[in-house]
Amino acid sequence: MSNIKYILGHFEDPDDLMHGIDKLQEGNVSIYDVYTPMPIHGIEDKLGIRRSRLGRVAFCFGITGTVTAISMIWYMLVYDWPMNIGGKPHFAFPDFVPIMFELTVLFCAFGMVGTYFFVNHLAPGRAPRVMDLRATNDRFVVAIDAKENPYHDKIDNILKEAGAVEVKHNERKYVSYE
Amino acid sequence: MSSHHESILREPLVTGENITYSKVTEDILVPVENKPNKAWWIGFIVSAIGAGLWVFAVSWTFWFGVGEWGLNKTVGWAWDITGFVWWVGIGHAGTLISAVLLLFRQNWRNSINRSAEAMTIFAVICAATYIISHMGRPWMFYWALPLPNQFGSLWVNFNSPLVWDVFAISTYFSVSLVFWYTGLLPDIATIRDRATGLRRRIYSILSFGWNGSVKTWQRFELVSLILAGVSTPLVLSVHTIVSMDFATSLVPGWHTTIFPPYFVAGAIFSGFAMVQTLLLVTRKVMNFENYITMFHIESMNKIIILTGSIVGVAYLTELFIAWYSGAEYEQYAFLNRVSGPYWWAYWTMMTCNVFTPQIFWIKKIRTSVAWSWILSIVVNIGMWFERFVIIVTSLHRDYLPSSWVMFYPSWVDVCVFIGSIGLFFTLFLLFLRVLPAIAMAEVKLLLKSSSDQAKRKLIREGSVDKGEADYYLGSLEKYDSISPRKVEYEKV
């Protein structure tokens, strides 16, 4: 058994990459992940990746913000220290709307982005787990787990026929620890 | 597929020949990966002197108090709040470009959103410093937050627009910062993977470990879309609330329901003018002509005519309603604006905001870099005067004629204002130096569909209608980044 861990197919063009993914899937090669310098639309369907649920997360955080704002204002202005302002009602709802809105947006944005960072393991100082340094620049890289997929020559051929400009056999998973 | 073909009739968003993905990276990272040029240093030194002046003038204000400003008993708000509203307004264009244009799928935003958002953040910093300094005892600024009674007062009054403003501005600033930084992550990762040594370590920390995998991008796009969705009403709410600081008072000239839409239009107007001021210079100095094209400049000028005209209609409506209301104080306030001792400020505002931007109806002028730049400065001046007119002319002659006075700024007022411009440019120039001024990943998205190169290829392949191809080549005339001789050749 060779000690190759990952096979990387480099494409120069997103359309070639999509073509390559099709070919690999036809050849029953499982794809570990794809690294690209920009978002590729439609690739999730191809790889069978589920729709992100971050929208629901954002909604929940937003509602939390709304509820926080209205309860805070109610507690401070209506319950804890009601002030007589010209005999007007203490619970002056229309006046509370702006801050309810602002806190909804604030909680929604921070909650959603925080969740995004958390689920994708993005944090300041985290070692970048990059398989190829050009994947953030101009190469569209398909990574194939070499242990799970035997017949490496066959995979190389599929990639080259699909238009890969370079095929790499990496013995280490990530290059960025060097 | 990743690249759908766009109609040939649409003008290109990226020009230049032999543009590849790596060339986009190379071009945009020139200022980040190399030593800055002379133009940058000159700009930076001048701005840094301005920022130094700001530090001095603000420290002076903190030490001796707001009595050092030209304020008096009658005019309690003047250059401070003028400066605050001016800066907040300027910030609005950044969010408009990054959020509203994203929701409308305006792809031309892709190459200007990064620097416009940076501008928003720096403008809001300038605005916030005015708010802190005008408090008189700035170390007590946290009293504006809802803190318990033990701090010596009641809870803050949530019925007051000034409290709404605290929430609005701080939410606006922090959400804009998050939006901007999340968008920066993939580009910081690009710099990281090209750098070596210490630079790589620094950008590695800043990149949060971005790797560009499928799932990261998928979620990234959703996060951007939702952030755009919540930022759009946010940006409208911010200037609405700023306008309510005035509109909910009983001062003639302030107490009007037209203020929220009028302020928001004015904010977008001044913000786009500032984007023009900055980007026209940036594209020249940093050689970004292929990415920030004449189409971008013209589109922004069109928004300037639109919002400038809305502001013009608002000015006229205010005059009409003052007359039509029959309220004598309201009528006097506007008569005093137009023909009182501050008539020159009013007419400067009218000229700069309403009359001069109208010459953008002429195509030659709105596609000229020099004219666009000059008019953007004119608009900025006009919008400063708008806020000055609203604030000072309404206050200086109130209900009690025995208290009528004029406002004269002190040297501290002037230094804080000039200094805040210095601070703004210092921050912007530093940004250009350390972070990519154009969102590389987003520009790469346009390469296969909206670039001049891709469209010419279609024409050469003969896959488009001859008439449409000629129309397209004709629309390239205005581009200063495409040589006309090449276009002629293609036509034949």
C-alpha cells in the first residue's frame, strides 16, 4: 500500500471542474471535498450537499433579539420605574419599535455569523487546513481520498481526460502546516 | 453550471485582455504585496497630519470642555451635529452598495463593495467620535446605555430618539463591520497562501483558517444574502432615526414628517459622492481601471442624479408645506433660511445639491472622470451645508427674538472637522495598503460571464446576432480602459 493520502485534481476553469466531477461520479469515485477560489453555483446539488440551515438559525436569533428588546424596555420603563410623562401610557409601544428592530438585526447578524464561524471551524488563529495553496487563487481543486478509492491510475486518467491541468498525489493531508 | 451566459447587450464589468483568475489576484494585490508608491505616501502623510490635528482638537475639547466650541446659549448644536450627520450619511452608500445592490443582483457592485464598506466603517467611526465629544463629559458616555438606577439616574428614556440613535448607530457599526469582515475572509486567505514568513502568520490569524471548501462557500453565500437582507432595512432605519432626533422636536424647520425619507435620500446621495471621490483616485493610483470601469462610474453618477433630484423635491416640498401650513413660525423659519443672514449657506446647498448634479444628464459629463470627481466634491460640500442649514438656521432664531444670535465656529470646531477628514483618509489609505480593495473572489465570479474578454470571444465565435454585437461594441466607446482602435478592428 502506498502512503498517498489524497489525490488532487487541479482545474483551471469551473466548467471543466464540473465536468470532472461528473466523470469521477460516473467512475464511482467518491469525492472528499472541492476547494475553489470562488463560490461555484450548482456544485452542492452535484455533490449531494444539503441546503444550509443557517437561515433558520438567523430567524431564531432575530426573534430572540426582538423579545429581548421588548422585555428589557417593558421591565425598565413599565415595571421597574414607570415615569409619568404628561399622563401618557407607560407602555408606549410605537416608541419601542425602533429599538426592537435594532436589536433584532443585531442579534440576527451576530448570532448567524457566530454560528457560521462555529460550524465551519473558523476562528482567529486557527491553522488553515489547506490542501493546495493555489486553491484560494486560481485553481479549482477536487480532493479524492486515496485510501477509500483504489486504482489511482484510473482516477488520474479520469481527471486528465476531464481537463485537469495537474494531478497531485499528496502524502500529507494539509500543506499549510509546513 | 457555474457560468451562465449574460446578454451581449449588457456592458462589460471587467475589461482588459488576457484576464485570468490569477491575473485578477495579481492585479488587485499589487498595493498589498508591494511597497507603497509615492502617491500613497504623499496622501498618507497629509492625512496623518490631519489625523494628528484631530487628536489634538478632540483632546483639547475633552480637556477644556465643549465651551471651546463656538456654541452659545441659543445655538446649542452646530458643527458637531452637522459633522455627525454628514459622516453617518456618507457611510450609507457603503451599505447600500453591499446590501441593497446584492438583493437586486446588481453585479456591478462586486468590484466596488469592498472599499465602499470600508468607507462606511471609517465614516461611522468619524461620526461616533463627534457624538462622544459633544457629550461634554465624554467619560460618562455609558450613561446613554440602559444601566441600573445605582448609576445615579433613572433608566434611559426609551421614548427618546436620542436613545434610539445610540442603538441604531452601534448596531449599524457592528453589523457593517461583521458584514465587511466576513466578506474579507476568502480574500485574506488568498493573501495568506501567497505570502511567506511573518506576513503569512499575520494573514493566517486574520483569515480565521479559511479553506474554500464547498460547504464553507455554500454557507458563506447564504450568510452574505441574509446579512444583506437585514442590513437593507437597517441602513434605512439608521438615517430615519437620525432624522427623528430633529423631527420629534418642536423647533420650526425640524418638526416635519418629510424628514426620514429626505434624510435617507440625502445620505445615499452624499455617500455615493464620497465613493466617487475615493474610487476615482484609487482606480487611477492603484491601476484598477479594468475592474472599476466607466460603467461603474456612470452607474454611480446615475444614482447621484436620482437621489439629488429626490433631495431637490424634498427642499421644494419643505418650502411649500411651510407656506401651506399657515403656521407663522414655520413660515418664518423657511423665509429666514432662504433670505435671512444665512442665505449664502442655503443657496450653496441648493446649488451644490440640486442644480449642479443635473448636468450629469449629459452623457459626456457623467462618463468623464474629471467631471465626476469635481462634482462628487461639490456634492459633498453641498451635503455638509444641508446639515448646517437645517441645524443652525433653525436654532439661531427661535421663538424669543431677544435671544437671536449668529453662530461663529471657533478654531477648535474647524480643527475637529478638518481633522476628522484626515482621520477618515488615514484609515482608508491604511486599508488600501493591507487589505484587498476589491473583492477578488466576487470579481472572479464575473470573469466568465460579464467580462469584455468573454463577450468578445462570443462575437468572434459568431454566436451572437450581428446587430447586437455592433450595439455592444458601440457601447464600449465610453470606456477609458479599452482602446478605441481595437474596437474598430473588431467591428470590421
